[in-house]
Amino acid sequence: MTKAILVLNAGSSSLKFSVFELTTHDHGRGQGHLHLLAKGKIDGIGSTPHFSVKDHQGVSLAKEHWAANEIIDHAYCLKEISTFLRQQYQGIDFLGAGHRVVHGGTKYNAPLLLNPGVIKELEDLIPLAPLHQPHNLAAIRAVAALNPSLRQVACFDTAFHHRQETVAQLFGLPYAYFERGIRRYGFHGISYEYISSVLKQQLPAIAAGKIVIAHLGNGASMCAVQDGKSVASSMGFTALDGLLMGTRSGNLDPGVVLYLLQHEGLNAQEIEELLYKRSGLLGISGVSSDMRALLDSSAPLAQLAIDYFVHRISVELGALAASMNGLDALVFTAGIGENSAEIRRRVCLKAQWLGIQLHQQANETGELCISQHGSRTSVWLIPTDEELMIARHTCEQLGL
């Protein structure tokens, strides 16, 4: 019988999942080893759902378009996923489910087993992550309804940054607001934790130094990591802050929000829609939120959006290096960071003042190290694997 861990990452209109087989050595005794069996997603929840699954080699196992149906929610999708997996891997035994939960607030700074009390406290954090937290919790409830006895583990995007010094978490507001939870939390922590684990295992000398990790995707942020610990992050109280993103504004003068309220006639809900869904690369370019489409476009505003994206990365890189009093290495990861040699080239070109010398051919071919030999600051390309990190934490919490 195949023993497995299910990993879920739920969004407003999507449900991503991965299945990891857990194998043990020494006749079942000792630490388990995780091997990816399959990963997939359901896009278009609430409109025109699309279900797709691939095996560990990237071979398609299923690809279906479903008719639009009001009953297709996270619970329905999870039933379909479960049915497919049990048919594909007969005799599969799920030992637990691990979830990406965006916000852990001030209390939850490490993965933990879920129970009704914890879930209620995570519901109270919805105002801090209104476009993420409700859907993370919807997947947790769907699993509980489908299989009440299955143990579930929450892994928090904010946890990796929890031990930053107070000065890195503050806003310039009265301190009482900090005590009430209005502070810089930072996000994408599961990705940063995974990259840090890879560096520690494969490049221990680099891992011990001063590193900036650039998680560049539709959601984008950067983190200063020193000796494996988060020092500062570009994201703050919400996942809006910092870099320009696919549809999110990134860094914004709070006075702009006041102006939109007082003089443009927008209400809070309309401003939320603007900042989260109609800004970023899409908002500036008017073309697309997809970096690939913008790089292929000849539209002047598409090029302006790319230029601003690189500009914001350059500004944050300088600030994060300053937070550590130096920089030893830069790591690119996530969708754009892993796949766009052009964006990496532009970022490194603007960062030559930090001692970065890019190796053009290594960058084009996607090597592990993409800086020149002798570059004072080394540059690396490391694919992230948040799902594997969640699966590891799930196993730890379940004692497997």
C-alpha cells in the first residue's frame, strides 16, 4: 500500500495539490523519505473549471475542462481530486494533509497540527489576508468534511520572518498599534525556508553568509537572509507591499489610498480591488500580468512595466543588502526568477555596484551559478519547492 502526504495550496479560484509518497528504510524504522508522485491544479473555480494533473516526470495524467457550475467549490474540487488519486494509485493511504496558510499572525510561528480552536483563531486573521486566508481555510474545512479522521497541518507563509528584530517589523505608528498586531510580517516564508535548506545542504559556505533571495513570480517579494535566518523582507503587513507584482501594486505611499478615498470617490472595497487585482504589471502595461507576454510585446507601456519591475527589484536589493551591512550572494527563484534569463540579466546589470558580475552564458542556459568566477557577490538560480517543504513539515508534525 502506498503511504502518502497530500499538500494543498488553495486560492480564490484555484486549488493546487501535490502528492508525496512516504517511504522508509530499515524495515519501516527511521526517518521517512518523500518522493513526488503527482501534482496538479484546478483553475477557474466559480467560472469555467479546468482540472490537470502530471506525474513526477511531468507526464500528463489528466486534463479536463468542466462545465461552469455553481456547486463547483473547494469541497467539490477536493472530492474530484480524491476520486482521481484513489483511481490512479489504487490502495493509496493518506497519512495526513499539509496546507499553505498565508497568515499566522503574531502567535503562530511554526507549523502545527490543526484543531477547531486553531482554525477559529486563523479565521480571526482573515482581515490581515482577505484574499488568501479564507480560501486556505476553505480547503482545510473541505478535507475535514471529506475525511474527518485525517490529520491536517498548517504551514504559515509568515513564520520564517517571525524572529526578525523588532526594528525590522515596526511601522512609524504609535507603538500601541504594533502591540495590536499592526507590523511587518513578511510572506513567501515557505519558499525562503526551502531555498535556505537547499543552500545549507548544497552550498554551506554560501548559506552562512549574507544572502538576498528574490522570489519573483505573479506574487513577488525579496528577503534578506543571514546565516539561514530572515533579517528583513520587502513585504510588510499584507502581501501588497514591496515589489511590483502581476496584478498587485507593491510599494505605495499611504497618502495615495487617502486621496482615492477622499477625492476619487472610491470606497474601501473598490480600492482593495484596484490594488490587488487591477494594478501591477497588468495595470501599468494595460497588456498582461504575465511577464512572458510583456517581454514579447512591443507596446511602449509593456516595456515601461518591465522597467519599473526591474527598478523596484534594484531598489529593494540595495535596501536589503544595507539591512545586513553587505551582500555575499543573490538567489533567484519562483516563476519569473527561475525562467526569465532576461529579467535576471537586467537585475544583475543594475546591481554591478554590489559586486555582481553576471556570466551571460550560464544565465542563458540556467546553470546553478550564473555569476562569473571571481564575482565579489555570487549569483545563483535555485528552483523553489514550497510543496516539498510543506510535506516535510507535515511529516514532522505527524511524527513520521
